[in-house]
Amino acid sequence: MAQIDRSFVGEGKVYARVYQSQDALLDIGNCDTFSLAFATTRTTLPNFRGGGGNRNVRERVTDVTATIGMYDLTPTNVARVVRGTIHAAPTDAVVDEPLICEGIAGELIPFAHLPDTAEPVTIETAADPAVPLEAGTDYQLVPHGIIIKDASKFTAAGVTASYTPLPANVVQMLTAGQVELEIFVAGLNDAQSGEPFNIRARRVKFGLITELPVFGTEYLRLQAPAELLADDLVTAEGISKFCEMTLVNKVA
């Protein structure tokens, strides 16, 4: 039989859901990396009978890990790698939100929520009686709140803001434990004209990201470390408790 070219350049989509759930497998977004790594400890029995070398050797698998490179900064993806919880920001109109300030020119006064700058925004002094402040003269409206322009009307008593928040989610970092997922890679082999393959990682525990590069000149990439744990729900003989890969047969 002639040798068949089975070269491989993988690409595709990564889907995930909470381990041991009936949740939908959902696309986690644009990923440039999905790699598996295996670590072992090696114990040898030296050959003492002459000639050197080893009489026997034993290798035990100690770690099965994965690395996932994600470019879509969704609240779910961020929460998974920073052990975060997700809370929906309110969308109802905010009325007279109290905001502290020092009252100097150039000072940013951030709102509690991101304002919809296409909707009306009202700023008043917090002192009694309240004095309406004028956009463009007393302050500049920005996507995060206001910046003081004319400090003469601002005091340490602060201001109040009435506005409509943008729909948003807040990720509270380091407030949750590690998440366990089932991951399914719907892959295509670009070296074989898009031939399909898949990988199913049965029980994957995400680790904590080492860096979140918020500022930079390149597209932000979440590099998520993860550990593939043994899935004790798998009891059939010959079926991996960790991961399986399906490859298409190709005949010459």
C-alpha cells in the first residue's frame, strides 16, 4: 500500500459547558491555540548483571494539561481564567447617584455604571440647594462619567448624576473557585482540505491566568492554563477518562 500524506495543520472552534451538566455546548470564540501536554515521572531499575543499562523502566503519568489561547474577551471567558463571578449591570435609569469628588479641573468623576451617552445625562451639585451643572461648560461628558472643566461650581460635597446605563456585565475577579468544564474541539485539518477531526476533553479544570495585559499594541490574548482530570464517570474498558481524538480514515 502506498504511503498516504497525513500531514496536519489544525484549526477550528472550541466549545465548552460546565462539567457533568446538560448545558448547551457553546462556542468560546476565536482561539489560536489548543494544545495538550503530558508529564511523567520515570523510575528505572539498573541492570547489575553486567553490560550496564537498565533492567526495567516504569513511567507514570503525573499531569495531563492543556493550554487554550482565546482572543474573544467575553465576560464568561474572563471569569473562567480569573476565578470570577459575573453580575449583570442594571439597565434601569439611575436617578441622583451620589458621586464624591475633590472639585479640581481635570478630575475624572466616574459613574457607578457605564453611561449611555446618547441618552440624557443630568449632573447637579450635591449641596443643598442643588445647582444644575452644564455640559461643555462645567464638565465634559465622557464614556466613563464626567471630567471637571470649570471647578468653581464643584465642592467636596460632590455631585449627583442621573443617567441611563449601558447594558453590561461586571466580572468580579477572584471571587469564585476553579471551574470544571467539558470541552469539545470541532476541528478541521487545513493540510487535508478541511478534513474534520474532533477532540473531547471530558473534565477540564481551568487554572488562574498569570497575566491580563489590558494595555498593549497587540490584540489581547487570554492564555488559559488547564488541567485534564480523570473522569470517574467513564467506566467502560478501553475508553479514556481524560480525552479522545477522532481522525478520519483515508484510503489511497
